[in-house]
Amino acid sequence: MDGTRVRFILSDIHEDEIKDEMGFYAFEPTVTLEIEGKNVIEKFGERGVKSVIIADSIEGTFVGCKRMAGLFERVLSIFTEGEFSFAFNGTGVVINLQRDGDELEVSMGVDSIGPVGNLKYGDYHLGRVTVVEWIQAVVNLAKEVRDLFKRHNPRLYAIIKKEWFQIGQLESWLANQ
């Protein structure tokens, strides 16, 4: 499973943001979501979501991914069902996920908080993906961001590497799927 049917793409990457002592919060790339090779945000007038505080956003989505995968002790199946989200911190945009068995209905919600460009307040349907595809896409994104810190800010990389142990947990889960 290579996770290429669903992937996040980072652009507008500025090394000085990563190198900053507050890089965890200063690194704000543009984030695009692709499903089946298509930029699903572009059809709504934007090539991606700009100025996402990406490291903090990823960290916030780990709990939802682990919940989807049933990786909490004594988890009841009811807790692996339902709604999940991936907030693009600092933007007013959130990816909402509604689980239906092994699939997720993916939509994007926009509020009036941040720089959303052409995107108006409301909900935008983006498509359907499997739970495995979604978790793989999040893991791939987390590893990409972690590796950017490894290259450009080794001090923060050491912190992220320890705190992002969930990447390994999710990769182990994916290997068994």
C-alpha cells in the first residue's frame, strides 16, 4: 500500500520558517489534498489552503487517526466510528471526515477565522477515501514535515521525533492492514 490515491502536497515552503526557533508554529506552507490524482480543493477556486501551521495541525490529528484505527486500550468499536477532523490550524479550514464502515466521506469546512482566499464560509464535498488511505496520507505528511525539520532544524527535529511516536504506531497498524 503506497497511499498515493490520497495525499497531501506541501508548497510555498520557506526554509527560514522551518529554521526559526519557533519553527513548530512558524512553518506555514500551503497544503493541498489530492484524491485520485486530483487537487480536490482547486475545484473551489484555490490551489490549496495557505498559511497552515502544519506541524501543530498534524499533531492535532494523531488522536483521531489512532481512534479510527482502534489503537487505544480497551477501545469500544463505537469510538472508532463517527466523525473525525483534521484542522488546518491558523486558517479557518478543517477537513471533516464522516466514517461509514471502512470508508470516510471527506468534506472541507470553512469558517471566517483565517486567510481562505476564494473559499467562502460553508462546507465543500471533497470525495470518499478508505480509512487506510487516509491514515497513510496523514503518516506520509507527518514524515515529510518531520524530515524537513531534520534537514533544516535538527534541534526541533529531536523534539518532534520524540513527541511524534504516533507515526510508528500508525505505521505498525498500516502494516497489518
